[in-house]
Amino acid sequence: MNSDWHGISYHGRLRVSGTRLMDENGRDVVLHGMSSHGMQWYPHFARLQGIQTTKTMGANVFRIAMYTDEGGYLTKKNIADDVIKAVDDTLALDMYAIIDWHILHDNNPMEHIREAQDFFEMMSGRYANEKGVIYEICNEPNGPEVTWSRCVKPYAERVIPVIRRHAPEALILVGCPTWSQDVDICAEDPLDCSNIMYTLHFYAGTHGDELREKCIKALGMGAPIFASEWGTSAADGNGGVFLRESDVWLDFLSRNGISWCNWSLADRDETSAALRPGAPDGGWTSEHLSESGRYVFSKFADK
């Protein structure tokens, strides 16, 4: 592990200052790590052994993607137990943990707002005093009818206070319309909340200069941004691997001090997966990593 690696014990509670992420001592923070794939399909990689292997490679954050639809939490509430285990294992490793309410096919976050409020009431109550827990309240709002002003912003304004009752200083990540790409639209009509960041999601084979320009515009308007999901593939998880385009993106994130999590820590048969099919639960060597995994793991410690 890189000697410059720093986790919760060094940075403590994270806070937003302008467009930057800072630690409790006023130092700039940039987190690098992995996102799990859906916890209903790949929970075994979101366990101590697997998360620790990403730490060994230089990661200091782990995102737990709890799908709500597609056989996820809305139909199997006990998936929350797997999420809790993943969070506890991540914190035990001195790494930051992102609890991700992973809406996708259920594209409008307002559709299940009561379930979201109940879930974040439970999680923020459990982790009220934990400095390393980050809450991502809506993964990728999407669809032509799902707008910031009508759907996503009102959702955030109702869910954030639920978390704040228990965790008043926690960092909260808010998804943007169009699969978390419309960061500029959010910046034009920002939430009146402290210690929040807007999420930027991109896939190197699909998204390029146009999305980076939206990000630059948002930053220019004072919107803090966290790239909580990105892939080396095209947006459907396949194609590539687009390493040259990924280099451009990672250089852009680095120059702008933007934290990131790569999609995904799974052995799914798609190019965005970090592991080759049949990989063990942790302790991976180069032979277990996909081309994407080898690339991303080599970038964790880059500052």
C-alpha cells in the first residue's frame, strides 16, 4: 500500500468547503475506491477480504450499491443486512463507506420516497456517530419526465432532513437527472443544504468533452461534485476497455480535486467489471483482475 494512504483515522469527518472536499483539520481530501455491483447479486465481494484487497492496492473508500429494484431492497428487505455488514467491514478497515440507494429502473426517486426515508432513518440512526459513513440518496435518476425541479430536488429536500436528525454533519451525495449527468442543472438551482455534493457518473467509452463541460460549468457556479460511479467501458458496461479515454477523465478529476469510485467490484462477464469470471472473494493477483481492474487498481494511489 502507498505510504501516503490516509483513511478515517487521519482525515476524520469530511466536510464540503466551496467546491472542495476537506477533512476535519482543513486539509483537501480526494477519495479513490471501488463500487460494489448490486448487493443482491455480488455480496461476497463486498466483504472484509475483498474490501481489504482494494485497500492494499490504495483505495480509501468503498461504495455499497444497494439496488432498490431488480430483486433488490424493495422486494428483499434483508439485503439491508448485507449492506450493514459491508459498511461495518469497510469502517473496520479505516476506509470511508458510501451507502448507495441505487435507483435505476425505478427511475423517479419520488416513486419510493417513503421506503427511502425509512431506510435512511434506520441507517443514519445506526451510524449516527460514525465519521466515515457517506450517504448517497439516489443513484441515477433518469427518464424524460424526471426533472431536477419536479422530482429530484423535492426528493432530496425530504430525505436529507431524515439523515440530519441523526447525523447532522454527515456528507450526503445527491444524484442528478439523466443518470447523474446534469450537474449543471443542479448547480443552477442548488439545494439549500450544507455538506452535500452532487454526483457525476460517466463511462469513458460513451461520455467525453460534453459531459466534462457540464462539470466545469457546475464547478464554476460553486457546485461541489463527487464522481461516485464511473467505468472504463461504454455506458452499458461493455465495449472497450477505453483506457486512453479513461486517462483523460482521471486527469480531469485529479485537476479538479474530484473524488471517485469505479464501477464495479464484481466478476460479471462485462468489460466494466474489475474481476475476471470465477475470481475468488479477495486476495486477487493480476491473473484475477480484468483489463479494467488492472488499470483501475493501478490508479488508486495516484494523487
